[in-house]
Amino acid sequence: MIAYLTKQFQAVPALMAIYREIGGHFVTTRSNTVKAIKQYNPQASVIKYTEKLGRFSSGYKTLDKADVILTGGPYRNILSQFNARKYMIFTGTTPALTALDIRENHAHFDRLCAIGPRMLRTIEKSGVNVEVMQTGYFPFLNFPERDNEKRKALLESVELDGGRRNVVYLPRGKPNGSFDLMMPNFLQGMPGADFNFIVRPHPSQSVKLHLRDRLLFMAMQKEVRRHKNVYLDLNYFRLSDLLSMADLVITDGNSPAEESLFYDTPQILVETERLSRKSISSAMRKNAASDEDIELALRIYDNGPIITPGDKDLNSLIERAMADASQYAAARSANFEFVFGERDFKRQHALIDELRSYTS
């Protein structure tokens, strides 16, 4: 039997791609994640693990019976209680992952499922005594083909103009995200914009909806409603659908920036005092990363132009980024190959076929 352990919803798209192929049971410690998984796939089997109940929890019993546990986080304390084979499915592209991170947080797994050449390089540098398999990026299995009719229907379902171009803003969550810093600047230019502007906060904020985030989104929603071409998406769309509809993505240099390379979508990268090439370099050095490690992690910033909270006339910068997309095409292509490897699903299906033997 296969179990999928996750506390956070952000791991679900990767794990769900495997679940759809071979079934099993999701196990999570959070009620909001249970709800979000059921919204994402109403047919999914989701079981709550209440840690305070220990062995009496339904989630504990499910994990205890599992032959294989697939997970998107280290969860060492939970996993150490069970005899199942443990597979780490990296659920984001983690450009700043270091060898030290692997040694400290992932050495307890039986198998590490590397996304592509960049991650494989980091794991090999770590020297951990763990099985490693290059498995590709699992969410890509559920990425839809671009379809104009579907695009139009999805946009019109939230009262956006289905014939307009779409700019999708995908900030990180707290504490590094740019949402509160950049949104007032973006909204200022929206009355004159000739595109839809869809804002998708990080799932760590939009799914949990802590009081501070609820108040922030409520205040921002009042501003958003003044603009017919702006939509604040609190997990209504699937990320894969958003990326398939995007004519431009704006990110904080996070996993969606690299995921959008699946469609070779033009990009803008946001730099703030919270998160920038400088801050990433500093954090990686503290994790014993080499200059080469840092240089490779920062290749994400080659994918498009860079903006900051101090920039004026963001509409012109957005229009220019779409018009100049070809200037960054070579960098986008090279980075896709470096992060993900080949543009096929052979590696993903190889792991899925292997896991089928545990489903009988």
C-alpha cells in the first residue's frame, strides 16, 4: 500500500500526479490541508493524522500499514516511527538547495527522487548514502496543453476578459514574498493596462489563511474589485492552468518561475530587500554552498528582466518584457534543460511503474 504524507498543500500537485496513476491514501496533520486536497480532487482518499493521539490516530495506522511512504518534506520525527520505504519527492524546484541541506534533512530517506541535473549534482555533492533516482518533475504530468477555448472559459468564470493577454503574478509566501510590497504598485497602473492581471498568493498563505493573511487579503480585495481586469486567486485556479494561460509570469524567483519554462513563458523576476540575488547568496553561503553552487542557483535571474518595488510605470516594463521575450529565449531553454532535463515523461513513469508493485 502507498501512503502520501504531507503537512502542506504545496506538496499536493506533485504527489497527486502519482496518486492519479496508482492510488493509495493521503495522510496529513492539518485540517486545512485535508479540505484543500478534497477541493483539488474530491475523489482522493485523505486521512487525518492527529499526532497527539499517536498510535490511535487513523493517519498513524495508515502510515504504519504502508509499504511505501511518499512525501514532499523531511518529516524525520514522523517517518522514523514507520518501517515503510521512504521516498522524497521534491515538490518544488528548490533552486537554492545545498549539499548541506541534503545531508542534514534528507539522509534518513531510502530514496531521493531528483528532479533533474541541477538537483542531481547537489545530491551527489552531499555524499549521502541514499538511493538516488532522477525522476523528472511530477506536476508536469498534469500540466494541460494550451487551449484557447479552455482559457477563455476559465477566465470568464471569474469575470475576466477571455480575449485579453494574461499576466500572472506568483509571489513567494512569508517572510520573503513581495506580495504586500508590489501589489500597490501593480494596482496603480491597472486602469490603463491592456491585459488581465491574476495574482496568486503562495499556498502557505491562501490555504492556511491565518488572521494576519486574512486581513491582508480582505484589504487587498477591496482594491482589486475596483479593477475589472484584476483577479485575486486564493486557490481557485490550479497552478498548472494558470501557467498554461499566462502570456507573462512575474515571480520572486521561486519554483513557479522555473515551472513556467514548461510553456517557455516570458518572465519578470522581482527583487526586494527580503529576497534578492544578494540575500540568496548570503543564505546559501551560510549553508556551506560554493561560489559555483550560488552561481548555478542564480541562473533563474537570467530568464527575464528584473523589477523592484522602487520601479515606476510597471505597465511599460510588463509590455516591454512581453515584446522582448525572444531576447531571453536561449536562457529559458538552457535553464529548463539544467533544472528538469529532457522534455519527456519517461523518468516519471519509470518510478510510477516501480511503485505499482507495492499497490497489490
